[in-house]
Amino acid sequence: MASLFSTIREWGGRLRNFAITCGVLFVLIGCFVCSSLIYGVGLPRARSLPWEHTPAGLSDTLDYFRAGGYPYLPRDVILSDLLREMAPQYGFLPYDIQAIVAAARRMGIQSEHIVGIQMNAKLEGGFRDMYPLALAIGQFLAQNGYHDPPVICPTPMPESTESPTLTPEETPEAPCVEVNPKHEAIKALNPDGGEAWLGRVLSTASIWESPLQTVDVEPTKPLTFFHILSVLIEMVRLREAGYYSELVLVGGNPVILTSPGQPPIPYPDVPDGYFIHPYAGSSLSGYCFGCEVHVDGKVIYHPGVDLNSRGGAVVAACNGRVTYAGWMNSATLWISGVVVVIECNPNPLDPTPICTLYGHGVNGSLKVGVNQNVNAGAWLFDAGNTGYSFGTHLHYGIRVGGGGPFCNQAINPMPYLQ
């Protein structure tokens, strides 16, 4: 009889969990129905949702709340001041680190390994938001044995002075080879790189290991209808696997916003001679400022201009301080390869901060370093084809407003090149 009662209690618990799951699913579906009824009333982010991703978004939302304490969304990850200062030194935005940590925790991968891969892989298959990119890296590692138990060889016994006698049926045992499955999974991501590739990833990871342990996590709790709906909307948007890009007009001039809720900034007035042309003899290619670029069915607005020529020196367009110099693969900034970013000196006509960005330099041609002061015309690198590129050219961008090494909003460089 006791075992019967135990079985009944066990099945009662299962049925209760099933009912809770069904109830949550019902609430989520109701959220979407209600969002259509209150369209435009307090839920502006639901207006342009990619509805084809709704089933996957519902599944992700259920997983999120079932998972409990680990972070699932980048916004759950709270960075320390150390990481916020460290991120731009390596070509990351703070969001990029939040996304990497969230994805790594979800997949059970060490965050520093994903950082090391992202910094050393020189991914050239096109831009992706850092969160789905980090999830894809984590999924690949998991599928290639990252979580397998390591092979640890026993401590060898002292060698005997006498050779063992084997019968004809016996063969010598194969020597034990220790295997670190995490390392083997990392090598599988770049089979041609071998031990050299693994060494670069682990060396980078060692730099980030301690700083990444300073993150804090505050996952969203399903306290209200709007909390649940906000997570659901975020899940559907992340399933779209693109970054935020909105083109608005300010005084008739196009400005590209890379995060929602930003007030657009007018184009700054600059004195004659403040800018010079960064790539002499070049011409504008098909990728103009604001041109539509289609990524996974989503429209992205090109936040710079591509200047074509046969190669040669790329120079600083303004006097200023180098805030980044090295390899970068940033979807948010839409720039890759060998990259230099310069924070221009204060503009006497307008206090708005101005940054200039230069991308796709030739490997090994970098002439400047971070925190170096440069004058307009200083040689930065040779124009090349590194990163997400299909021919020798310079990606040139101007961003304005905000603090930090990259500034906030992209404006059209062409009025300043005339």
C-alpha cells in the first residue's frame, strides 16, 4: 500500500509539472494575442516582430523560465567596471561580452573559450549578432565532445629491469594518451590550425578568465504578464539573429541608430580642413552609406562607405587619438578585418564627439597603436581584403555622440569627403 501511495504521489507531481508547463504556454500564447489587441499601447517593440520565429521564441521562453538561475539573455549579465573598461581594448562592445557570457552559460561552455575563439578565428562568413554567434560556437563545441570526460592516464609504475615475457597470444598494450576533450573540441573548429590555433585560443582565454569571473547575473523573474511578454519578445528578436539597425533622418541627413531609444544626433559642423580624405585616388563602390544589406532576410543599413582602389596607404582623416588598432569582427559596428578607430580632437564649432573608423587593412601592415596620438594624414595601414570583404577596399565610417572609444551613431561620411 505504501508503494502505491508513493507511486500516486510521484505521478501527481508529474501531472502538476505538466499542468504548470501547459499553463505557462497558455499564458505566453495569450500574451501574443493580447499584444495584438493593445498594439501601440505600451508595447511598441511588438510592432515589427518577425512572427515566423514565434514558435521557436515560445520554446526558448519556456526554456528560459524553466532553467532557473543561469543567464539566458545578454541583458541578464551585469558587467563589472573592469570588464567595461577591458572590452573596447579588444574590439568588443559591452553588449558583446554580455552576449558571450549568456550564451556560454546556456551551453555550459567556459566564457573565456568563446572569447578566445572569437578573437582568433577571424570569422569571415558574414556578420552576426554576438549572441547567436556565441550560441553557434558553443553548440559546435558541445557537439564535438567539449563536455566529454577527460582521458587521464594512470601514474606509470617504476620500470622493471627485466623485460616482460609475452605469450604468443598476448600483444603489448598501446601507450595511454591523455585527452582533454575541451581542447579537442576547440581544435575541431579549425582543423588546419592544429596546436598553434589551440595555443592562441588558450593564451587569449587566460587573459579573460579572471575578469569574466567578475560578472553578476540578475535573470528576469516571471512576476507579471509584461515581464513574461518582454522576455518572449526578446527571444523572438534574438531568433532573428541580426543586430539592431534603424535609419532616421535628422535635418534631412540620414543617421543610423544601433540601439533602440537613442535620440538621433544632428551632423556636427566642422571647420574647413578638419577632415581630409583617408584613401587618395579611391572612388565610392556600390556599398554607400545607408544602402540596404540583406542578412538572413533582415534589412541592415550599411553604416559607412566602401572606397575602392588598387590598394595603397590608408591615412588618418583627422587629428586625434587611436582608440582601437587590431583585428575586429563587430556586427554592431559593421566593420571587420584589420581595423583602426580614431577619436578626433575636439571640434571648435561643435562639442559633439566624433570618431572615424577604418576597416579591411592588410594583415601585418598596421602602423599605429592604441592611445597613440596621430595627425591627419598619418599612415594607418594598407587597404586590403581582410574580414568580411570581397575585394580590396577601405570601409570608412564616421560615428558621433556618446562616450567610449567608438562613439554612438553612424552618419554619412560623404559630406565630409567633398
